Amino acid sequence: MKNQNYEFKPINVGRIVIWGVYALVMMIAPLLLTSSLSLTMLSQMGTLIIICLSYNILLGQGGMLSFGHAVYSGLGAFVTIHALNLVSAGKLMLPVSVLPLVGGFAGLFFAALFGSVTVKKAGTPFAMITLGIVELIAAMSLMFPGFFGGEGGVSGNRVAGSPFFGITFGPQIQLYYLIAAYTFVCTGLMFAFTRTPLGRMLNAVRDNPERVEFVGYDTQRVRYFAFMIAGFFAGIGGGLVALNFEIVTSESLNGARSAVFLLFTFLGGATFFFGAIIGGVLSVLAFVFFSELTKAWLLYLGLLFLFMVMYAPGGVASLIMMNLRVAAFGFFRKLWVSYLALFVTGLVALLGAAAMIEMVYHLQLNAAVSEELQFLGTTLNVKSLNAWVGSVFVMLTSLALFECTRRQFKADWDAIQVDIEKEIKRREALAT
């Protein structure tokens, strides 16, 4: 009788803690933030986390730059809202809680349909094909009002069917917990996908498609399967959006909506799984909160995107991971003063630039009403030379100080990276 050797992998306590904290945050968030606005924002964060994670399967995991991801979330939303109306009319016997899955299968169907053409190419041709498809569907949304509802869209009522233990999904808090449950499960499933052979092979297709072909795998088929999986989860996110707003319009599947998914997935950090989660949160903060503070919020968003591309192309997630690595080796204490200096000089430079931007917008839009502008508790006269000279002086001086601080920080950072490499080699030598 042969001896059998059994190997047991240790339990990943850290991963369990992270997922536990993730679930706990979603459970207690509405208990701490009880206003209607907070519940609405939390609900939107949940839906956008799912959609951004699904987009990251294409961009981050597969290296597929898609400009048409809104097609699958939007069509999933339209199918869901039609299914909801059938439930309300008594023609479809499904509980409201499973309707997002209807949107998911709709997204899967359309991803399989359009993906059969899209994934035949890679790189720039792939991106151009997705752009063409999203423009095609956006145009069709106005040509077929019977399904898309024309410019007014399609509305519904999520309080349909018999209540289940008093749950009608009428109150926002009930719908939030439904969205939170879907968000947690979909996040777990998409993370599990990254650990599957298909997910690993998708990374290989992204990094070296020629070698993948050489070892016998069909890169087009790998991209096609990933494309369908991304469409499925995007459809679930779209279905949750339909239940949340109880209306779906043609804006849900146009190119601008796809650009939002691309922008915030990149800002969050497409190279890391949790970067898309950060991107989903940032998108809601930008569109719901930041847009109420200033009319120039899109300009600020563009400047932020430009800054991230230049100095942190890995997104917010990469900044977090790099600093965690530095902290793990005990070198973070050498950088906190530099970080403080970067923050102060960068903030002052931003305030100087923001003052000029706000004055320009006020001069163009509201100068006929008043020449004075309230900016961070101070009054600025948009037609006064002192206000403009002062803003320019503050911005340029702070930028000069910021650049000097950045160069010193870069020198300190490079020196720390050298020390970390030496420490890694020292530990490897001791281990052997």
C-alpha cells in the first residue's frame, strides 16, 4: 500500500480579516450615515463598485481597453426594468430581489453577441470596435422607443409582488442592503475569478500573448470568455441601478458613461483588484458630492486625471501598496516630513489655481449678477487686479516649493528603495 502525503495550506487569516472588515463596513455604514443623501450615495457606490470591478476584468486583468462597457450595464438595466414592469403587471413570477440576475444574464447575452466580433482584434482595434458598438447602441436607443422609451426612458416601481417578511424594497435602507449583498457576493466571485486558471491565463494574454499562443492556448477565446464574464457582472450592476432609480434612460449606455467607468477604474488603480473598489467610491463622491461644490468640477477631475497619469499611473491603489511596502520595512518614519511638506505646498498651489478657476467661471457665468465671489470664506472681486495677481503669486510660489520638495522626496524615496532591496537580500541570505 502506497504512502499518501497530505498537504494542508494554512488559513489566510489576513484575507479573512480583510473580507470581514469589507462586509462589516457595508453592514454598519447606513447605521452611521442615516440621511437620505447618505443612503443614496452608499447605494450608488455599491452598484458602481460592481460595474468598475467588471470593467477591471477587461482593463486590469486582460489589458483590454474598452470604450463601450456601458453597453452591457445599460442593456442589463433596460432588461431589468422591463422585467420589473412585468412583475408589477403579474405577468412574470419572480421576486424583485433576483431581478438583478436577469440584468446579469442580459449583459452576458449581449457580451456573447457583441464580443464574438469585438475580441477578434486586440489593442487599438479592439478599443475602436468597442467605441463603434457603444455609439451604435446609443443611436439605436433613440430609434427604437418601444424598448428604450425614447428620450424619457423606461420607468418602473420596485415595490412589486408580495412582501417577503415585510420587505418591500420601498424604503431605501432595504434596497441598500440588497445592493450591499449583491456587491459583497459579486466582489467575492470576481476575486475568485482572478485566482482561476482562466483568470491567470487572462493575465498571461495581457502580458505576453505570443507566448500564450506558443504553449497552445487560443488568446481570442480567453479574451472572449473574460469579455462575457465582465458583461455578466456589468449587467448585474446595471440591474441594481435600475432598481435603485426606478428609471433607465439612453444615458445609461452611451460613450460618456463608458468613459466614466474607464476614468475611475484607472484612478482607483486598474493593476490592483481593490483599485476598482476605490474607483467606484470616488466616482460617487465626484458626481454626487463634488459636483455640488463647484461648476468647474469636471475641470478639476480632468486635472486630477492628468496628475495621476504623470505621477501615479498605477492609481490610488498603487500609492497605498507602495507605502505599505515601505512601512513594512520600517522606513516610513523617514518620509512623513516629506509627505507633510508635499501635502501643504500642493494644497496651497491647488487653492491658488482653484481661486483663478472659480473667478474665470464666475466672470463668464455670474459676473452680471455680482462681481464678488465667495471662495473658502473669503470674498474675491473677479474684476480686481489684486485678486488675480494674488492668486497667481500663491499658485506659482507654491508650485516652486512643491517641485523642490518633490525632488527631495524622490531622492529620499530612491534611497529607501535601495535600502529595502538590501534588506530583502539580507533576509534571503539568512533564510538559506
